[in-house]
Amino acid sequence: MYNNPYMNNYNQQNMSDRIDTQIAQLQQMKEQMKHTQQPAINQTFQLAPNNNHTMKYVNTIDEVNKEMVYADTPFFSKDMSVLWVKNAKGDVKSYELNEIVAKDERDLLIDALMLQIEDLKGRINNDANDTNVVTKQDTTNTTINDEPNGNATQTTKSTSISKISRSKKE
């Protein structure tokens, strides 16, 4: 069977066909590689952090001083009561924060009335203190000669001012 010339010819033809098929497949793969673009390979280097402008939370000003910043950066305390702003030079400014509570008309009216009540309480306390205190008044004696009679007349004038409380009756 191995010496059969027809069999050798068949094996060579079969082998040649397989080689041609593999060559065609490789050429097809080569064409596909030409048509598909490979993505460009880029390598980027981050020289400085790119999140400089975000706010940061810290516990103390020491933590603010340790941080390196490249632009004005706000630092907030954890309880949001203090704000530190650090610039690129390293200078730090501190600010105290207070919450602003929005008030409606009723709240504003209540606040105004509370202020009036406190003012009136203060006036009542001041008036009560003034009526219980007796102050000694300074007096000035002056003597004037009465020309027609030749008699000396003596007058007494108060030189201090005292507050006289008057109560209003309805």
C-alpha cells in the first residue's frame, strides 16, 4: 500500500491542500490585523494631586499645617465649627462657622417680642433700683448782698442731678 503511486500522489495533494488552507487563514488574519486599529499606548504621569480644590475634613490645625496644597484649599473641622483656608505659600486663615437657621414670619415676630420683654424687664429692674436708693445731694451756698436793705441773702442750689421715677397710672 505504501508503494502504491496513486496513494503517494493523494497524500501529497492532501498535504498541499492543507498547507494552502493554512496560508489562506494566515493571510486572512494578516488582513484583519491591518484593518483593526490597535489602541495607542499612552503613559501618563501624575506629578501633583489633581483634587486640590476639594474640601477636606481634619481634627486640628496641626493636620492642616502638615497637608501640602497647590491652591487655596478649605479644611473643615469634623463638627463643622471651624474653617481653615490654606494657600500654596502655606499661610492658614481660620474662620468660625455658625449655622444660619431660616426663620419664617412667626419666628421673627416671636424674637422681636422676646427682645421687647427683655427690654421692659431691664427698665423695671432699673426703676426699682433707683427708687430704693437715697443719694446725698451736693449743695452750693451763695451769699448775695441785698442792696436796698443792706442785708445778706443766702440761697442753696443743688449741683447734682437725681432721677425722679414717676409711675404711670392708667
